[in-house]
Amino acid sequence: MPPGRLEVNVLDAIRLKDTQTFGKQDPYVKIFCGAHRERTKTHTDGGTKPRWNERFLLALRGDETELEAEVWNENQMVSDNLISRCTIPLSEVFEKGVQDVQARVMDKKGNATAGELVMVLRFAAAAAAPPMMQPQAMAAGGTYQQPQMVMGGTQQQPQMVMVGTQQPQMVMAQPAVMPQPRMPPPPPPPPYGWSAPPPPANDDGWFPDAPPAPARPPNDDDGFW
């Protein structure tokens, strides 16, 4: 059987053999499957109808074929004593995925029935891992071919991979870039209401006279200006 996870639900016992001389017995269950060892809590004063309702998850390796269960009585003054045991084959739960178990348990000598043990088993197989790809044989010249991949009905060409060598890389020289001269920024605009300063004064401290107006031509009619 492939590896997977086994879930064991220990519910209760029916008509369990009473091994207690005084008072009621305190039963608990031990589970054995492969390398797993599990134990339920003790049902104090459970007597012949104990209930546990406990669940255990067991990781199976794939070589387990059966599950063993033992019902014990817990004692305070002396060691615990075995009440009954049973063996449950796992072939049904492996095939169906779930199994309701009401197994008949036998006394510690295996001669008489000592009640019934009620459990529910569930099994889920582990997901199968993808097969490993084998490396290709080395070809001449220190190269090997990659396996061919088929994508959507088309086949890709194998790629050649160099082993222990590296392809030379060609580096193209970039042309030198001459820096552009930086132009000075334009002068700021004159403030609002600003006017140009007057021309400089003469040596005598007066401003220069304005240029004379052009002569008016004489009037042809009366000869006056």
C-alpha cells in the first residue's frame, strides 16, 4: 500500500469484561500500528461501558498491514492490568478510504470474548511525487543536450549548454559626448514703473541741449514761415 495518513477514532467499548474486584474499573486503550504507539485518556469509573471519543493521526510509510488495539484497566495501588485485545486488518480502509469497526476483543489469554471495541478508520494516500529526470550523457566537446520539451503539440529544439566554459561577450564602445556650454541666464525684467536714468551732465553741470528742430521750408504764397 502506498504511504499516507491513517485517522483512528476510538469511540467506546460495549460489554467490556469487568476485571475490577471492588468498585468500577478505569479503562483506557492503547493503539499500535507500525512504529506508532498511542494511548487514550483513562475513563475513570468507565466500568463495562467506557467512552473515549479520541482521534489519532498516523503517518504510514506504506508497509503497515494491520492495527492492534489493547484495552487496559488503570490501577492506583498496583500495576495496570490488560483487559482485552484485538487485531484489525487495514485492507478494507486502504481500499474504501473509510471503515466502521466494531471489533470483538479477546481476553489476555485469547480464549474468550471480552467485549467489543468501536472505532472509525479513515485513510488518505499521499500524493505521488513526479519522476526524477535522468541526466543526459556528456557529448564530445564538453557539451550536452537538454531534454526536449513538448509544449501544446509543438516540439522545441534542444539547447546546447557549454560545461566549464563561458561565451565571450562583445562590448560596444559608446561615443564620447562633449559637454554643451552653459549660457548665462537672461537678466531679470525691470520692476514695474522703472524708467531709464537721464544722460550724464556736461562740464558746467547742465544737461546737454536737445538737438535743434529742422528748419521749416518757406511758404510759397507769402514767403513767410
